[in-house]
Amino acid sequence: MDAPLRIVPANEASPDDLDGVFGARGVGARCRCQRYRLERGESFGGMPVEERIARQLEQTAAGDPDAATTSGLVAYLDDEPVGWAAVAPRGEHRGLVRVFTVPWLRRHEDPADLSVWAITCLFVRAGHRRQGISRQLAAAAVRFALDRGARAVEAYPIVTTAVIDEELHVGTVPTFAAAGLIEVAHPTKRRVVMRRDAG
């Protein structure tokens, strides 16, 4: 990666830039960071991809640089959008809050606590992976949350052996360790809860 990476709040990106990151095929194009935001009674498979895209555009406020909130960050190499990080108060991820194995197993705190922020996705376009972009996005997401008053930042990465790209959207343990997060729970064999407290 020769050009410097530029990372901006997603509301400063255009809807076309978000489309450019996620593409038209593959897990990113299908998910659009809605899996952890499903409302009670909704199913991921039952939601058309057009609805997922519309929801992400609303959550990010893409194209509105004056928006008060956004749900993520977009990374650029030169002017090309190449990466995404989903970062927002944990309680806004209503699907995540209702999951009982990851990340709440043997933890005793309010899952909907809005003062704890969650990094739920790191996604880098094909052709730009394995260049350190995810690590830079993770570090930027931590700063973004802490700068906005988070008392803690969490992530729920996968323990990697030989995994496929579709599983890596949650990030890896070394990626978040490099951003200053430490393991606080290991609820399943392959999933870890990592956290960094403010201060």
C-alpha cells in the first residue's frame, strides 16, 4: 500500500462510495452490516438486500456531512473507497443485544448500555486485503468511539486458523489487540470478546 489511507466518518462518504466498498457480490454486498441490527421478529434471510442497503444508508447518513451521528467509518486509498468499519453504541445493535452466546455468556452487565460502543464489522474490498487496512480501521474506530464519549469499546473477533473471508467481517484477535483491546471473555471456541476502557 503506497498511498496513505484516509479514514472518514461514513456520513462524509457518498452512497456511491458505500456501494463501492461493499460491491455487488459476496458477503459484504448481501449483509450491508445489518445482521447485528435486526429488530425482534426480523430474520436476515427474510429481509431483501434492497432494504438492508436502505437501512445502512439511513444509519450512516451517507452524503450528509452535517449529520449528528453515523454508524461507521469509510477508508480511502487516494479517492477510492476500500474499507469499512461499523462502530456505534452497543445498544443500537439490537440483534447483537439479543444474542445469548456471543458476547453475553458469563458476563453480568446491561447489553443495551449505550455508553459501551461496539465495533461489529471490519470489511475491506477484494484486491486491497492483507495490506493492514483492517488494523488501521480498527484503531480509527476505537478513537472515533472514545472521542464521542464511549466509556468502553468492544469487539467480537474470531479466532483464526484457516478461515474463509466470509467469517472475517468480525475482525481477528491480533487486529483488535493492535488497537489496544484485551480479551475479557471467550464465550465459544472460535469467538472472543475484546474490550478497551476509556482513560
